[in-house]
Amino acid sequence: MRHFDNVLSAYRAAAADLDRRFLEAFFGEDGAPRLGDVELWSRISSQAYFALLFSQLETEINELCGALIRHRRSGDDWMERRAWEILGQRDVRNIHFMDRVALLTRKGGTVYNRIKELYDTRNKIAHGDLLTESLDVADIAKDIERIAVQLKGVT
């Protein structure tokens, strides 16, 4: 996850700035708080940073899947490697994302289900839906880091 720490740092700086703006709007001198604007900016910001952080997990999953497929294709026993050979004939990005996740973790397991939740949220945002709630990006970042560590032991 090459840029994960940079994205998270940028989010923290932006969130702190939005918190400051929120306080200024709430306690503003003009007497006309613009809390709605600041809340909207906060929602948009959290969702944008979430999408960036999720993209780092997606890249990590792509790399781990590629490594797993290459490793499994190199076995001596054809009965063991035949399906992996088929998967290895195409770019890993052409395998459906949740199928890539299923290659790395137990389908229906805790990690798989959490990635599915995050992926569904990512898809809503990426396809133009602005969520009505703000995301807790700091907590989600911890989840993504934990997931990435767990997935590394698969290959």
C-alpha cells in the first residue's frame, strides 16, 4: 500500500481544517452559521479520502493475487496447478474484485465480509452516490491496514 500513509495524513490534515471551519461557522461573527455547508464538505471529504484509501487496498489485493497465481502456477503437480494456469493467462484486474478477494481469504469469512462492505461503499461513491452520512475514515483506515496485514500471509 504505497501511498496509504500519505493519503491518511492528507485526510487528517483536511479533517482538522474542516473541524476548524465547523467551529468558525458555529461561532462565526456574522451570526449566520453555515453549518450545512461545512457538514456537506465533511461528508464529501471523508468519502473522497475513503475512496483513495480503498484504492490502496485494491492495489495490494491485485499484487497479492498476482503473486499467489504465479506461485501456484509454478508447482510440479499438474492436477494442483491447472486452474491456476487458467487464471494466470489473464490480467489479474480482469478477475472480478470479490473473486480476487476470495482467492486470498475464506469466502463468507470475517475478512471477506468486511472487504465486501467496504467494496460496496466504494462502489456507491465511485458511481456517483453521495452517502448521507460521514464516514469515520480513521477507523476505516485501521480496518484496511489490519486487512492488508492479514492478507499478506496468504501466498
